[in-house]
Amino acid sequence: MSSVLQGAPLADRVAVVTGASAGIGAATARRLAELGARVALLARRADRLDDLVAEIRKAGGEAVAVTADIADRASVQAAADRVATELGSADLVVNAAGTYLPGPIADGAADAWAQEIAVNVTGQMNVIGAFTPQLIAAAEAGRSADLVNISSVGADINLTLSAVYDGSKAFVSKMSATLRDELGQHGVRVAVIEPGLVDTELKTHVTHEGIRGWIDANGELALQPEDVAETIAFAATLPPQVNLQTIVVLPTKQAFS
């Protein structure tokens, strides 16, 4: 992470990043801080958040760790209140927390399904519900305001043995597109990012041997979390009247039949 520069493109903005303890969320928090934003890092793993906050501050950025469980609405609302108090009203919210637990429906893995829905659907909505008032207030005050939701290419294609995951991400993409119409009237941009294969720790959560084997075999072609973070930063630094609604980000060599 390079040093934060004076006059950076996101100076004076307050960013919130969920899932900030690892993967896309952590990479995004680093990049937004590098571009000058004051960043609130939300996740459950406090030790990892503290380490990342220390890294960002050492590089000259400003960040705070906010321990929260996005599947718990009260926890998210408390986090939103704390962000407003400590950093100011959020004007850039990146909904990056997510989980991927593929497997055959016939196996009856109800706990895995429930977790995917709790994080990928309910969790995203809890974050949107808690921070939308801050985004609208920022836009009405004449500031840029962005809601960026992380979906997946699985929203558009059928990933193997991923019916619940794909369904949860299809929800995120469709909800985001519709929400753009609603919040756009208030001056809030809504974008949804649909990445392909990304090299994150989510692959370690996959217990199905066939899918885990495919991920391991194709690891060299995967995107890095920093690639997605750079895409998010690009969208957030565009002029306020420009809204990239849906951005599909694929590894160059990843192909789908």
C-alpha cells in the first residue's frame, strides 16, 4: 500500500466497507483509504480489523474498526450509528461481505443454505437499510454518494452445484438494478459488481471435493481482490452524474460454456 497523497480523489469522503477482514473487502478498504477516504471497516473478526486499521494508519490513511455481524440488523444499525458519530455521515458504502458454500441440494445442507441467505441476502439488506439514510443525506448536501453491492457472475450463469448461492447473487443484482431507480432520484448512485473467479479465502470454505479441486486447478487464472477493489474505486471516482449500474469483472482466461 503506497502512501496517501494530498488532494486524493476520495479526500473528504467517508467510506464503509463490509467484509473488511479479508478478500475483496480488505483490498477495497486499503484502496479507498489510499485514495483519501476515511474508512470504516466492518466485519466480525476484530483482530483482523485492528491489524488492517494499523496498516492503513501507518500509510497515512484514516480508518476505524467496527466489529459487526451483518446478519444481525441491530448490530448493523449500531455500526451505522457509530460510523456517523466517529467519522461523519457515510457517502460511500461497499457491501462486500459474502459467503460461498456450494453443494448438492440432495445432500440437504440446510445450514449452508441458511448461511448463504443470511449473509448474501439478509446481510446486504441490513447494510442497505442502515446506511441508506446517510447516503441520501450526503447526496442532499451536495456530496457524491455511492452504494456498491458485490454480487457474482453466478447471478447470470449457472455455477455448478450452486443453486442457493446463484439465487442469492441474482437477488443482489436484480435488487441493485431496481434500487438504482429509487435512490438515483435522491442523487445516490447504485452499482453492482459481478466478479468471476477471485482468489480469496472463500475457497477454503468449500467442502465439496469436485468444486474445491476445480478452484485449486484454476487458481492461476483467478482475479486478485485488488483487481475488484480497483474497479470499485474507479466507479466511485467518476463524476457524480455517471452511474455504472452493472460491472462484470472476469479473469481474462476464464470462459463459460
